[in-house]
Amino acid sequence: MIEYQGCKIRGLALKIRLEVSMTHKLAGTPVQEQDIIDVQTLVDAYFDNAPDITDPTQLVSFGTSGHRGTSLNSTFTDLHVAAITQAICDGRGQFGATGPIFVGQDTHALSQPALVTVLEVLAGNGVTAMVDSDMDFVPTPSISRAIIRYNESHDDKADGIVITPSHNPPDNGGIKYNATNGGPADTLITKWIETRANEYVHAYCELEGFKRISIDNIEPDQQVPYDYKGLYVEELSSIINMEAIQSAKPKVLVNALGGSGLGYWRAIKERYNLNLDIINDEYDPTFSFMTYDHDGKVRMDCSSEYAMADVIKQIGNYDLAVGNDPDYDRYGIVSPYGLASPNAFLVTAADYLFTTRGWTNKGVGKTVVCTTMIDKWAASKEVPVYEVPVGFKYFSSLLFDGEIGIGGEESAGASFLKKDGTVWTTDKDGMVMALLAMEMYAVMGATVDRLYNNLVVGCGDPRFGRIDAPCTKEAKVKLKQLNASSITATEVDGDAITNVRTTSLYKDMPIDGVRVETETGWFVARPSGTEDLYKIYGESYKGDKGLIALLTAGEEIVTSALSDEV
């Protein structure tokens, strides 16, 4: 499948998806009964199944966003979560964390049993867990905000654990570690955790260092109630112009997507008296209210027009609509013209923030697969660009230190600074991005598509897309190891190749792949972290046909390079 998105001038769709191969026949339709998960079977498997330690796919693998899997195939079980938590306990001291640990979880069915596992191991190790005072779900950005808030006034630094597989299907579970700066731990830390956790997995958590206490025997002082929601909601006025939203009262449809922030949206509506209609705001671990994604799978991806089909159908009754994934680190913005491209929203949001906040000496952060419209905009505003590899962890220190005003990914993850230019979160925050869209509408009187159209005038009108190509595990390894000389092609779709690189512009960090540039576009090839395929991201300033030609040529170039290497 080739998916691509762009912004048409003069009122055409902000986001376009052209399907070279047909989308699944069920895409955008309600989930059918036979595809609704059995929660009890899933939870039973979490406790009953154990990984096959001879199978590498069943060991702990801490990718960009922690360890993910499902109990049904023994890739996310009690043993995995216990081993990871024990590894975190073993290492957090040397990671700089000597205080409590903030713990949150989303609404996936496996998140509840995993929370019990985490709390039992933390208690066994004498680590104080900061748990939600209402025994409710806690979104990823709320954990990040809590860590930062605590560490601003304490010498004993806190860290965090978030139990979530993000937007992955309902039968998935996940767990990730946030460092003392509030953001996703860097690669050195996660690799250490992964290695240590697998030592425990291989020993089935029977090593001498493993410690665990039954949930019923945990002392009360080892679990401290914390008002995650109340504090987060009250502080929103420090980052969002809530007064402008209150005054303009845009009519907004909020798709809570049954996620961990569903109670937050209710609280935000009440606290700030906003004109919000909230749907899918009840806890349903089966996610039976969902519509199928483009491939016929159930995936709570708020940046997918198919997963957001119900909202898109209703947009005619609203000024705009927003949505978040289960852990609320991603956003979806819908205008009367459709679902906004994350690339388009990122550059539009940057333009608005740098215009209204009065920030000085701040840059903008983007990943190596984000649109070059950011670079064009930044050059016109004399704002420095920090291009990093894929992964929000690369933005964490930049946001924490106030070096960038906003950092974002093409996959609908972003966060930005408070009004005064100090740090808000160092992890993705889908709620403040959604609220920013409301603020922009309230202040500017225009939706994202119209604001973006103003920016593309004079800069070109790029098309952005991605294709997935199958490859072997060996080829994936080779792709990570490619260098510029591996690309022997001299042109892409008739345009001369002007640059080939395998590192980011900021700090020359490996991008785990290769980026090829021409005067009219670029593509990046990276291996998938979960499947036997590689992804080719691309952007063309030669229209829809130009994008297809670029992506097709990119696949041929990379395939040839891998054939030479393998």
C-alpha cells in the first residue's frame, strides 16, 4: 500500500490518501462481533503463558516505545512485565532516580493485570509507587508532567513507568520507562533494561535479585495516592490560552477513543466551561466501538481517517474535532476538509506558537522523516531546526532545556513549551496538541487546512507518503548498516541525487537507515521494529504522480542496495 497526504490550495482536502492497492473492504466500518477480543482469555493467558526462551521473538525487546506484545503468543506476559520492572528497579539508581516512581496505565485489557505485576515488584524492591488517587487511568503525558513537577521541587529525583502499547490492537500490551527528565529513556538506558530483563526471563524470574510482594500484602506507605488529573487540568492555562477558547466557544467534537484520558476531557470541559461534545468516553477494554483501520485490523490510531471514521462523518455539525489514542500521546485533528496531516499541523502549530508566544532563542524539532515544509518555514523565520532520528526520546532533553519551542513527529506525536518558554512535558502530549488546535481556531478564526494553505503559498505544495516493502531479518540488519556509498544510483525519477546520508543533521546520530535527497524531494528507508519489512517515507514537490514515482524509485534503489550488501 502507498499512502500519501498533502494539502491542496483553495479548499480541497487537507489530507489525501490514494491507494495503489485497495484498502480492506471493512476499512472505516464498525468492528464485527467475531473480531472483538475475549478479555478473560487474554488476561488468563497473561498469567498462564510463559515465553519460549529459545525463541528470540518472545524475549524482552525494548524498542522506541518500550516492550510490546500480546499474551496470546507469549510476547507480553506476567513474566515479561515482572522482569522489566525488576530490571528498572536494579538500574534506576544509576539512572539518577532515587525518589518515588510515577506509574500510569491505559485502557487496554492487559494494562490492568500488568499494573498489578508492576506494583508487586516495585513493592518487593522497596520502591514507592505514585498511584492515581482515584484509582483511574493515567495518560502518558500526565506521567511526564508529574515527573517534571516533582523533580522541580525535590532533590530525590523521580522517574516513571507507563503501561501501554499505544495505539496497537486491543489484544496488545506494553510497558515503557520514562527517565528523570520526564521523557522516554534514551537508548543506553533501554538497552541496559532490556539486557537485564532478559537475564530474569531466562531464569524465569528465579534469580536471587528478583523481589516481589503480593498485592494484598503491600504496605500502604509504598503506594502514595497522587492527583494526576486534577493537577494536569489545573495547569493547562500555563500552556494553552484557555481564555481565548472560553471566549470564542468553538463547537468541538472530542473522540476520547475509550482511552486513558477520557476522564481528563470531562474534567477539562467542566473546569474551563468549554463547548465540547465527548464520544467514546466509557471504559471498554474490547474497544468494540471502533471502526476498522485501513488494513482491516482494529487499531486505535487517532491519526487514521479509518479509525476516526465516526468523527469525520459528524464534522459537519462542528467547527472542528479532535481525538487521542489510548495513552493520549498522539492526536488527530479533523476540520470540515477532513483529517489533518500531522506534518501540516506540526508546521502550522510551529508558526502559530512562534507568532503568539514571544519566544526567543528557541528552535523547532523534527524527525528525519518529517516534512521539509518545516525547514522552509523555519528559514523564513530565522528559527533553527533540530533534525533528529525517529523517536520522541531525541526531543526530551531539547524540550527540557528549552532549546526547542516545539518538537514533533510525522506520526502525530508532539509537545511544546509553556507560555513562558519553560518545559511542559518531555513526552508526547496529544491533549495539549488537541487544545492547541482549539486555541488556533479561537484566535485565528480558521481551521488547520486554511492556515496551512497560507504557508504553502510560495513554498510549494508537497505530497508526503510511505510504502512498506517486505524483506528478511538479515536485510533489515543490513539496512541499518548502510552507508552513503551503498547507494549507487545517481537520480530519482529523473532528478539528480544531491545528498545521501545515514545520520541526522543534529549531532550526526544514526537514523537506522538511509536518506536520499533531490532538489524536488527526498525519501528515507528504515527497517520496521516489529515486522519483516522496511518502510520508505518520502516527500515530493512534483505533485501526486511525483510522489508515487519517488517512492517507487526509492524502493528499487534500496532493494538494489540491499541485494548488493546481503
